Amino acid sequence: MSNKKQQAFDEAVVFRHRLPIQIRFNDVDRYGHVNNNAYFAFYDLGKEDYLNNVLKLDYRNRDVVPVIANVNADFIQPILYGDQIVVETRISHVGQKSFTLQQRAVNEKTREVVCRCSTVMVCFSLKSQTSADIPDTYRSAVESFEQGCDE
């Protein structure tokens, strides 16, 4: 996809979940950029906040929990120490046993997407140690949140 097409796509997609990220000194490599590994920690924070606040996920009282099956990232521009970054998260697809999270890191000052991430999560039964159907409570929570019905 060309840069202009991707930018238009980025602007058209609605991300209702946003989490400001604090860049720590130890996130920065010797070149002055945030190390690529730190991006995944940022996405984990966004993912965890989404799962806790949208799905009301409580790992202590659940048999079926989502686990990561696949994660991919596109690094577009460097993040520098002091940049104001927000991780935006949405669920773009819900299947029978899995769902896809789309995330992006956005520079608040420039409004530019600096990185994109896609994660496939599979629901997993802790009791049976096998994949499981997505619980109806998860489905309805995602549908309500992503369609803006929680306001």
C-alpha cells in the first residue's frame, strides 16, 4: 500500500481505545531511538488496558482467557525519548475461537502513526488446556464498545 493510501486508511479507521505511554530512559537505544522491543511492551500495555476495561477480564475468576497466537509490527518512524506517544487499540475481527487486535502508536504532537501492530489472540481454556470458543460476554462487550454503544 502506498504511503498516501496507508495514511488515508489510518485516518479513516476508528480507534476508540487510547492509552498514553510513558517513554522510559531504558526504552531508548544508543542511537537515541526507542528500541523496537519496547514497542511490544507499549502494545502489551494497550492490550491489557483494553482487555481489562472493555472485556472486564479478570484472570483470577476465568476459565477461558485470550492468549497471543501471532503478533506482527510495522515500524514506520522512530520514537525518540520525550515524544508523546499514545497506543490506540481496537478489535477488528472476531471469529469462533480467536480475534484480531489492531494497534498503532501515534505521536500526539504530529498526529502521525509511527508504528502499527496486529495481534491474533486465541481463547484458551485453563481447565482443559485447549482452545475454546470466545465467550458470549466477550463478544457482546467488543461489539458494544467498538460500535460506540457504551457512551
